[in-house]
Amino acid sequence: MNALTIPPAQPLVMKGTTRHLTLPACLLTPEDLRRIYRLLEPKATEAADRQVATLLLLPGQTQAELEAVKAQVRAALALVIRLQTENQWINGTTIDILADEQLPDGLVRIEFDSAFLYRARFNNLVPNNTFNLVLDFARPAVLDLSNPPGQNISSANVSGLDQTWANAVYEELVGFFRQRVSKRGCLHFERSYDALVIPIGFPLSFDNCFSSRQDRQSPSQPPRRAFRCDRRIRRAGFLAFLPDCIQLHTVDFPQV
């Protein structure tokens, strides 16, 4: 009786594309967040279609079982939106989570992940084509002079066996954020905050305290116009010096 012979494994070579995008300093509105979802959701669906197309009928497997596996894979590759504040997180797979009334206060991070459910369902396996977009809204303390300051992690990562798909997702994201670049981008360099907080931040803060004290001591007199300008500048301008890249702009400050 001949011994069982196991044929040697055939060599396998796989080649893919990885693209990384560090997001520029920009201003986003809640409507922009919904635009991002509408941009990325078809790409996630296309990635799911390509993944399902690789599934073939295995020996001993029925067609019904194969279709059930395809449905599971397709559902696991749904685009997931993750909202995070300082003390809670919310996950969702529909655009409804980005409605104005659904967005929680104090957002510090939003993530669009095309493979979040897939990794959870299939023991951290990575699908053939995937992307992840992180929007970091976190800010350091106003008088934080730490060295170095906290780094912003807003970025996008695209990886795929299909080079055409990966490049298309990357170019879509580049075009989207290029149209929303902040005109104050130079203020978001690593040392811009440190360079401006001492000559500008401290004088504004001291003047604000002094003006507020004067206003409390003279309640019958209207607030000084200089204080009103200072308060508007401090709220709408000085916060721009913080070394963050993405700002979620939802409030229009009143004109003086």
C-alpha cells in the first residue's frame, strides 16, 4: 500500500496598493459629514461586491449555503460610522446617525470604516479592499505649552488588491478635502500655537478679565465695544491657533 502523498503547496504571490492621506487643515459642517458618507458608501458597496465575487462553491457546499455566506460577507462590509465624545461612543451604518439632531455635543472624533464589522465577524481578517477615514476634532488646553503639543491624527488609509478601486477612493478623498482647506492653514503647524499664545493669547486673556471686571463694577454702563470685539476674536479667532487640523464649524458668530 502506497503511503499517502500530500502535494506541495503552490507558491502564492499577492500584490496590492496602499495609499495614505494626511488631511489638511480644513473646516467641515455637519452637511459635509453627510457628503462624506454619500461619497464613501458606494465605494464600500463596490468593495463588498468585489469580495463576494471571490467566493466560490466549495466541495460539499450547497448553493444555498454559498448564498448565505455571500449575504454575511456583504453585510459585514457595510460602511460603519463611529462618533466619539469624551465619555461615549455611537456606531451606525446609515446616514441617519449624521443628522443634525443626532450628532452629540462635544465630538472629538469621527471615523468612517469599511471593514469594522468584517474584522469583528471574521476574527480580525482583513478584506481584499478597505478604507478608513479618521476626523480628529480634539483640541489641547488653551494654555497648553507642552513640548511637543498633541498631534492631530486626522487621516485616511486605503488598501486594496484592486489598484483601480484603491486609487479611485484616494483621489475622491483628496478632491473632497482640497475644496475645504482652511485659509488659516499655516496656523495649524506644529509650533504655531506656541509662537502665538504668549504674544497674543496672554494679552487677550488679561484684557478679557480686566474688561469683565469693569463691566461688573459698572452695570449701568453698556459694555465697551473693545471688549465685545475682543470676546468675538477670542471665540472665533484665537481657537484657530490651536494645532488641530479639522474643525467642525456649526455656529455663526454674530457681527459686532
